[in-house]
Amino acid sequence: MKRVNKARATALLSCAVVAALIAVGCTSGHGAQPGKMLSYGGLPQDGTACVPALAGASDATYGFTSVNNTDSSPITLTGVRLLEADGLAIEKAYVLAIPMGADVGAIGNSSGWPPAEWQLKYVPGALGKLAALDGFIVPPRSRAKASQISGYNVVLHLTVSSLPARFNALRIYYVRGSGGAFYQDTTVSLEVRAPCEAAS
């Protein structure tokens, strides 16, 4: 019988667990410190947003948050996490560059995935322009403006496992230049319930 190297098996299992956590948007942010190099914009950045729960829908789109880099060096996004989440998990995280002259600074939220037609109309060819958040490089604000980009919209494909569902904030992780790990929290919470006018 072939002997299994216990240390190697443990390492492989650990990697599998980490990969699974990353897949649902749970990142430890090991060693990350609170940062202030991201500025948030787009849609209102305080309070609670609501997505109406539709019968049979097990997904939702979050697109309320746009970021800009206020530092002089590029920053690399390394992950995003839902804080105090209940009934919601991240299936996949994306970034969508919002061009200058667009009617909005972020495409907003909707029930289901992919984003609704009314969201996609703001950025022509938006679905083909969604880039994975993990590893996305956000240039300094001046360079983004030179490229005719007003901001970088964080777009999340969320899975809904129970209703009402919610999270209280996003925590975005990033690395500055060639080193230094940081995170910043948003101040927008999201609820998925039916109807949105009902008390949570």
C-alpha cells in the first residue's frame, strides 16, 4: 500500500480549504492594516440599500460601490469580504471601469445575476468588461482621469441562501505598490427581502 505523506496531505487539504474560502469571498486579510488610500464614490455611500427578493431567485447583484486610488502609487486589490453577513455569500467579485461621461458612477444593485439590462446600459459592453477583482490594479486617480475613467465599480455576484438576507459593510483588501497590505470598510449595508418597503 502506498504511504501518504501526512504533512503533504495536510498542506493540500489546507490549500483546498483556503481555495474554497476565497471562492465565496471570505479572505483572512492576514497582516492587513487599516488603510485610507481608497476613496469611495458612485452612488450614495451611507445607509442601507435594498434588493427586492424575487420568487425563485437565488442570486443578487451588488454594484453600489466605486473606488478610486488617492495614493501616488498603484494599488492592487486582493480580496473583498462581506461583514456581518446573513444569508449572503460572494460567488465572484469583479471590477468594472466606469468611463467619464457615464450617467452614473456605479451600476447599482438588482435581483439575479448577471446584472439587469437597466444596469448594463450605463457602460456599453459592460459584461465583457468585467475584470476579476483579485489582482486588479487601480492606478492613481490622476492616471485614471487621463485614461478617461471616473472610477472603478466593485460588482459582486452574490448567492442568496435565506431571506431576509443582509450584510452590514464590505471590507476591501489591497496592497500598495510593491508591499504593505491594507483594508478599508464601506459604510453601505445591503438587504435582500420582499418587499423592500417592509421592515427588516
